[in-house]
Amino acid sequence: MKTTRKAVLLAIGSATVTALAVAALWLSSGQADIARAQGPILFALDMDPTGNSCPGDGVNDCTLGAVDQCVQVSPGASFSFDVILDDLPPHAPGQGLFAIDFELVWGGSVSPPEADVIDITARTNISPLVHVLQQAAGSWALLNDPQALPRQVPPYVGASGDMGTDEPNPPWTHGTFWRGAATVSAAAAPGVYKFRFDSNPLTYTVGAIGPYNECTAGPGCILQHGLVAVDKACPSVVLPI
Ligand SMILES: [Ca+2]
Ligand SMILES: [Ca+2]
Ligand SMILES: [Ca+2]
């Protein structure tokens, strides 16, 4: 089982670099927490990790606070953000979530291009109290992640895998799988800047041998991107961008 998982993790690492078109489907929402019945899996950039935590007791689900699409920050200041998932579908024991790939872009890599005012500076608080893949057994591994930090230019590619016991759900239906810190340039002009998942595969995998699910537009998965408001108010209603 362990060997099989390692082999699959390597396969997923390779899959990260395989470009497949993914269209983003936006979830229109305000700043309030989003109540979701069982439905599409949500992959989101939560621009304020407050309230996102896990008990790390191997029994109980993680907790997500409001999924904040925007953070307001001053030039030269730092902020933390989470890559979270929500509404994981039920999986049988042994078939739980065990690997995730993602790619973040900003500045010159968004469309239309914007000034690059963001540096990703650190991965923070990777622990059973944060990371959803560390709940069942506390075992977790970086795949293509880490990319060297600080990362001053896009993209940032992350890939996390579970080398230990899977987190079947219920109870594990949501949580943080990557937490980072970023800094806004001291010379950043006021504005609302995009911080988003790239159109390369955002892949999540369940089970020891797959299937390798991709988060694509459609009924199965929703991507929710982020905004960084520099010396500006966050939009009161965040619309697809
Ligand atoms: Ca939040
Ligand atoms: Ca685990
Ligand atoms: Ca930068």
C-alpha cells in the first residue's frame, strides 16, 4: 500500500507539468461565509486564514471560517492566505483525498497583465493544526512544492501529497492544504490586483490509484480566486473576474 502510494505520488508529480486546459468557474459571493450543501468541490484562495484550523486529533473535521476573496493591505505590508477546499464528497476508508496540485499566478501572468506587486514569501504553519492531509495520521509530504521561496514572480506551483493514512470523509470534508505569506511592494500603486489559480491543472486525487480528478468548470468543481486591494477598499460584492 505504501509503495503503491509513493508510485502514484510520483505519477501525480509528473502530471503537474502536463498542461491541460482548465476553465475557471466563478462562484459569485459576498464576503460572508458561503453555506454549501453537498455539491461541487470548492477550491478557493481564502485571503484571510482566520478561523481555518484543524483539531489534529485524528477524529474531528477541520474548521473553515469565512472564505474571503479579497484582502485589503497597505504597500509594503504582508498578509497570509490559505488555499482551501470545501465540500469534499464522501469517500470510503482507504479512498480519501491524498494529493493536490495547484498553480498561483498574479501580475504579468493574469489577463490582462497587471503590475506585479506581490511576492510570495513563505509557507507557514504546515502542521496537523492547519493541514487537512495531516489529520488521520499526521503524515504528509511535499511533491513539487516547495518551489524556492521567496517567489517574486509568477507562477508559484504547489503540490502536496499524503504519505500516510488517508483522510476519508466524513468527517474530513474541508480544510486548508496550503498556507502562505505574501508581501505587497512598497511602491505598489493603489488598486485591486488579481491573485488567482492558473489555468493549468488543479488536480486532486482520491484513492490509492486515483482517479486523478481535475478541477474544471462544470458540476464537479469550483475555483474561487483572490484579490489584493492595495490602499483601496475590497469590492463589496465580488464578481467573477
Ligand atoms: Ca477566511
Ligand atoms: Ca493523512
Ligand atoms: Ca513580485
